Amino acid sequence: MLGERQPERQPALIHVDAPPHRVERESEQRTVGGMDCEADRAPSATEKLDVRVGAAEHTPVERLLQAPDDCGQGSRSGGTNATRHTLRSMPEGDALHRAARRLQVLVGQQLEVETPHPRAAVKQLAPRLDGRRLESVEAIGKNLLLHFEGGLVVRSHLRMKGRWRVFRRDTPILGQPWLVLRGEKYVGAMFNGAVLELDRGVTRRLGPDILSEPPDYDAMLRRLRAQDQQRQVGDALLDQRLVAGIGNLWKAESLWQARVSPWRPLADVSDGELRTTLEEAHRLMRGRLDGVPGTGQVYRRKGRPCPRCGAAIRSWPQGDGARMAYWCPACQKGEEPKTA
């Protein structure tokens, strides 16, 4: 059973997208609801006992917990310019790769599996997985795959607000996670699940992963060129069947880096420009995954001056999903929506 709140000590949890110095003391409802990016602070002595792994142990956990902050760089005390938008958004490919790194602490163990959330419980995953050995964890695009013994593979997709977190085994878990994986020393928990199911080949229909090492740019280009060439490049980059892992944030930032307008049809974008855009997406996302700090240049900066030329950044919904595109009309020239 999940632990209950202990009045003498609030739980300290380890966010799978944050470094160990940022210890949150919030309920699942608050943290998942957009409060992940509070100012960084040093943990108290009590909290350090909950999350720190001794340096002398040299365990993989210590290295896995050194991932970049989900909110980019800067804190209230850091003097960050308020006009610089830190890279924060819904989970994209880099967030799933970070979660896969954190969950490696459970690989090789027979896990106790629970599905506390009612919408997850009806899927009957816990009875099928409980007591099985977790053989591997991998991220493909925006999907996290949990491979259990016996050939069972669980697919997790976080959609807009989902999060994976890693706790000490004895840490009380608040709220109703969709999936709880309890190992010998650590517990992995998925909140706001959205998609949690046995994989039935969905990942085989995905395009090449933008975070693969090395990325298969040639295969990505072939898939992009096989599309209707009147499709706008910004819309095509979000199609996970063509390139897996790029979301709206990295679409906007990589197109800005490559000086390509999201509104240009694929026919008007050269192979060189497409490749540069993909290379920038890989560079930015790999940098975030490896802890390179960064700030957004155009994402969610409508009306602010472009860091490169000073023109006002624009935004307008794009594609069937009406995902917001951000671009500089001076740096990223091309046909634009008339209403933008």
C-alpha cells in the first residue's frame, strides 16, 4: 500500500527532470499542476538525508540524479533577465530520456507494481506485472518503454502534464500516481499518466529518434520528402511518424536557429536547410539532456524582440492540432499566415 502522510516529517521527492539540489515538498496535485519551476534552493539537513547518495558509494544513482533542471537556468536569486524565457514546456523527447536514465536504478529487480489511480487500475496492468523482473527501460521519441520479463512491454506517454518521479523506498507518496514501481531501495512513480498500456507495436510506427547517437538524418529526410511537399515544415516536424521526439518547444527553437520559417512548405525548404534544422534540434535537446544550460530565443516570446535582429516575435496556431508556432518574421523569412 502507498504510504500515508507523516505529520512529523513531510516527504522529500526527487523529480526525474531536476537535479538533486532541488527538493520539492509539494503534493502530487501541486507539482504536476505546473509548480515544478519554483526557485532553486539548498535542501535542509533533513532533506539531504532523504535524497543524497554518499559519494563514497559511487553508485549509478548519484550520476543519474545529475540531470538538468526542467526549467532551464536561473532562479529568483540568480539575477536572470526577466525578458529571457527559460526553456520550460510539456514533456518532450529529452524529458523522456532523462526519465529513462533515472529509472535505471530499478532495472534487474523484481518489482512490486501498483496502479493507484482508478483510470490506470481498470487496465489491469498491476496483476500482470507485479513480481516480474524489469529487464530494461528505454525512451523512443516521446514514449517510455518498460521491458519486463516474459516479453511484456509497457508504454508510457506523458502527453501535456505527465511526470515520472523517483523516490526513496520509504518515502510516503502523496496523491494518486498512475503507476508505482517499487524496488529494493527506490520507487518509480508516474503521475498524470494519460497513456499507460501494454505496447502493441506503436513504437514501430515512429520515425527515427532525434536523440539517437548518431541520429539517422538521412532516414529523417527521406520520410520528410515522402510527405506532401506542400505541408508546412513546422507542422511536419511535429509528426512523430517522420521524426520522433521533437515537440513544440524544440520545433520553434530549432527552426529559429536554422533561420527557417515554420510556414514554408517542404517544397520550398532545401535538404540542407532541413538537415540543419534537424541538427539544431538534436544539439539543443542533447544539450538539455546532458545538462547544458540554455534559454529560449522565440518559444513563448510573442511580441518580444528577437535576440538576433530585434524584430518582434510572432505566434499563430499551426496544423490540425493548432499548436502555437513562434518565429521571427525578419530572421525566418517566408510565407506567413495572413492573420498572424
